Amino acid sequence: MRNFVSIYDIDNLQQAVKEALEVKKTPFAWDTLGKNKTMLLVFFDSSLRTRLSTQKAAMNLGMNTMVLDVNQGAWKLETERGVIMDGDKSEHILEAIPVMASYCDIIGVRSFARFDNREADYNEVVLNQFIKYSGKPVVSMEAATRHPLQSFADLITIEEHKKTAKPKVVLTWAPHPRVLPQAVPNSFAEWMNATAYDFVITHPEGYELAPEFVGKAKVEYNQRKAFEGADFIYAKNWSAYFGDSYGKILSKDRSWTVDAEKMALTNNAYFMHCLPVRRNMIVTDEVIEGPQSIVIKEAANREVSAQTVIKRILESQPA
């Protein structure tokens, strides 16, 4: 594995999950693999789980780790070509990237969608510049369109908890007070579509995801109908994708909040969310604190997914 930016960088998904479960059982079995190597984690946006889990994963493999918060304590970076840099951005990313790369062996990058231009967001301008100009392996720690480390952890979590070979997994939109990107739902859909699961996406009209991510999933606009017989409920907000509505909030309809009454329609489903979560907007206290909530176990598996990915990258590098 050279880079990790999507599920397409995993050649055999079943084997990857098996490997991840081995990593989870014996996380320090490869603690010399990254000896004298350094991973740099570059954050253009805030993070808790991604920052801590990826740093811990690299450390488990014996790597040194460095963290750069671009907007706190570093020069503000210009990411566009051809601009006259007479504003508040002191350094261009085209100089910054090779400098960063000279100090490390692997780079993790976190850069969200900006919503100014859908084409720019979906072309992953920032992430792809790191891949093009660093000369080092790059791991996406969430980009404009995908969050593959989260989705890998989600898959591991479902595999650990499923009670049937083909569980019904439902991705449900839920209300949120702020504009959020489509990265997590896009990525989750992409990974679920690569399994044999019965996968359903439910959301209000106007919140359709890009067709390439929806794939073979069934789209159901009636949330309660979608929940019927479900084994896993994955709640997440996202903003609109299509047309002039891109990056906009079309609804804050609280009737879409996941509550105990809706969970009662399921097959005693597990509740999942990538966190952080807005309680009593996305999900009620009763559900997220209930016995079927596996959000903490899901978050713990972020270390496992990151370590499996970094391990594969290190193993593919020359000694």
C-alpha cells in the first residue's frame, strides 16, 4: 500500500478486517516495524479521535510522531495557484509540502470540504497536492469527500457485533445546527456497498448523496420504514450535495432525531455514530447511553484501523 485515501486502496477487504482483528489482539507485535521512522500528522481542521488514535497507532508500531495544527502556531497556508498573496496567508502549500515531507516518512492529512466550490471539494485539491508534491505515502485523516479511517473502523465494529452474515445496516440522516460535509456518509456508504450487507440510506428529500457513493444502496425517504428490522443504525448529519444547494442546510427537522421509539422498530439494533455527536439533535440521551450503543467501541477501533493502514504502508516500504 502506497497511500490510503479510500476503500480502493484496500485490495482484499475481508483480509484487511482479519488483519485488523489480529492487530487489535496484539497491538505491539510489530513495535519495531517503524523504528527510526516518523509520521507527521497535518491538521487543517479540528480533531479528537483522529488525532489521538492515529498518533497512538503510529507509536504502537515504534514510529516517532509529529503533529502540526496548520491554523494554530503555524503559518497560514495558501492552497490556490495563481493568487497574489497579499492577504493573511504567509506561505504557499507548494513550498510547505516538500518541507514537511523532508522531516518524515509518512504524512497524515486532515482537510475538510470548504463548500465554496463543489468541484474543488470533490477533486480533493488539498489532499491530492500532498500526494503529488510530498513524495511520501499519504494517509487521509478525513478529506472533503471521504473519511476512510473512520469507515474502516466502522466495518471492523460491525463485523465484531453482527449476529448474521448479512445484517441490515441503515445510514440515517439526522438534524444538526451547523453545515457538515458529506465525507463520513459518502465513505460509510462506499464501504458498506463493498460488503454483502443489506444496506439502506434514509434521509429527507434534497439530501441525496452523489450517485457514485450511493451505489447499490436502497434509498428510503421514510425513516421509520427504513428502521424496520435493522441490525445497525448509523446516524449522521450531512449538508446538501446537488446544485445550488451544495453545502447548505435544507432542514433541521427534529422528527429525524434517533430516539427510543424509532429504535424499537429495529431488530434490537446497535446504535453507531462517528462522534462528536450533538445529543438530542442527532440522537437522544436514552439511545446513546443505552445498552445497544456501541459508539465508544467504535471510536476505540479508530486506533485499530489506523494501525492496520500504517502497518501496511510500512511493510510496503523498502527496508
